[in-house]
Amino acid sequence: MRHPLVMGNWKLNGSTYMVSELISGISNELSRVDGCDVAIAPPVMYLDQARNTLAGSRIALSAQNVDINLLGPFTGEISANMLKDVGAKYTIIGHSERRIYHKETDEEVAKKFAVLKEAGLIPVLCIGETKAEHEEGRTEEVCAREIDSVLQNLGALAMKDAVIAYEPVWAIGTGQPASSAQVQAVHQFIRAHIAKYDMAIAAKVIIQYGGSVNDKNAAELFAQPDIDGALVGGASLKIDSFAAIVKAAAFKKSDRFQCGDKAQ
Ligand code: 13P
């Protein structure tokens, strides 16, 4: 059975005070919630503080980016081994904000995927179409291309235990999420696409949705069979909202367990 994963992507938000307040609040709220994996991705400079604040909690840490190089003359960069060293379990790669503002290509994202796997970190591969691509009906083509660059360079096994986050660019930070039916259709396509390479890996891969997820819309999204959690931006900065999203995902798992899940 797939275990849902809800991850908070703090993006460029945070301070030592915020790390301490937000993490303590979330940990308290979620201390008795089971059935959903939870992670937070604060800015990289706060990872070590976050690790200390999270001690004893089952909330995992994620980075928001990684360099393709392991060491050497690459001023300003952070390696996969450094992230591992400060306690990261996951690393987000290929976020549309990096593809757009930092001109990251599919090839670079595939290289990042490879260095993370090599270091024993779990890549959270963000994919998704822009508004224009959406309106041109190119959602599946874009998602397939972004996944293929990893699968064709690294092979299907690389996708084992990895996480995919489908984040339509037009839904990020707009307060207008894709509908649960739209997301389900794309997630089903993504899973079927990976199944062309390896059916067992496709059945197990976690596919999160990201884009204006909040405490009001989370349950409806998670009710869909192929939505395995969320990558949450704005709402992950509020203790109550983030905790409510995690609880909705945990409820989905218990609900599916009782109903029996044919997709497993
Ligand atoms: P919002 O939840 O703020 O729309 O951001 C989504 C996102 O980009 C998460 O990576």
C-alpha cells in the first residue's frame, strides 16, 4: 500500500524564530497522527536547526535544491552529501520556480536526480505544465517529457522509492488549484507512463499534487486514488493549515485500508 506523503515547501521563507515556532507547533499538532509521512523543506541554511528542533519527531527533512557536483570550485552550491550530512531525507528537484527563474533544464534535473540517488537521498521530482501548455492541451506531453529525461538517462530502477510531485505551474500560489478530477487524470497518466517502463515501480511510486493545496481542498484531492499526498507551499507556513492537510492525508490512508485498495 502506498503511504501518503505531505511535504511543506517553505521556499524563500524562514528565520531562526520561525523554524523554532513552526516546527514545534507542527510537531505538537501531529504527535498522535499516524498513516501519513510528513516532511518539511525549510531553506537549506536552517536544515541543521530544523534537525535539532525535530529531534524525536517523525517529521522528516527535505532540501529544496541540490547541485549536480559533489565538491570543488562551485561557489555557492550545496552537494547531496552535505544535505545527507545535515539530516535531509528528501530533496525537491525540478521545481518550476527553478526551471523558470534559474533556467534549469530537464538534463540538469536528471543529473540532480542521479546525485541524490547516489547519496541515498530521495528525490522529489517536480513536473507540470505552464498555463500556456495547459491551454494548448499539452499537459501529458510535458509531464511525459520531464519524466522521460530521468527514466531514459537513469533507467526505470531509479524511480524506485522516488517521489513525483505534479505541480501545474498555473495552480502554484494562485489560490486556484486544479480540480481533483483534473489532478487524478494526470496522476493516472503519469503512473501509466511509468508502467510502460516498469509496472511494479509505477504501482508504488508516490505521486504528490502541488498547487494551492490548503486545509479546505485537501480532503477532496486525497480522495482520488492516484493522489498520494501533497507538496504544499503557502499553507505549509501555517501550523493549523499544514496539520489539517496532513490529517486529511492520514484519514485517506485509513479509509482506503478499510475499503481495500485495488491499485496496490
Ligand atoms: P502553493 O501551495 O503556495 O501553491 O505552492 C505549491 C508549490 O509550489 C509547492 O512546491
